Amino acid sequence: MFPSTNKGWSDGAKGLEIHIRQGDKTWDPATDIEAKIGPIIDGLNECNRVACALGRGIVKGDIVLLGSVIPPHPSNGSKFSVSIPGIGEVSLNFNQ
């Protein structure tokens, strides 16, 4: 969904707005993914560091999934939803 280049997030992720709700609270819309989670290359470098420690680094042709496009946040025991207009929404309920 969000392919990357050696210069960071590709244009496929530029201009997207991420809407996040937790219970009755709405987070500020995320329009700059790298500002929220850091440069994609940092995540890729960390993934490669761990892979090397386990015996094999990342090589050409590997597919690397770096995880979420939102920063970690503690649960408050309520419904949590993330939507990207034009793409879709995912939601779940947390129990304390």
C-alpha cells in the first residue's frame, strides 16, 4: 500500500490524512507519516540490524513489513479506530 524508495515514503503516501479515534477522543489528523513515526530508513536499518544479529541481513528481493503508520499509544479500554479516507478503516475494542 505504501511503497518506498531510497528517499523515504513514495508519492503513494504523500498527502494522505490519517484519522485516529480512541473512545470519544479524536487525535490530531496525521498528514505527515514520517513526522509521526520517523524516517522509513530508520525502521529499515533497525530491521536489518536485528536480521544481521540473527544470522542474515536483509538482501535484495526481501519483502520487509515495518509495521504501523501511527505511533504507539496506551490503551484506555475503549474502541480504537484508524481511517484513511478513500482507502478504508479498521477498528477494535480494548478491554482493561
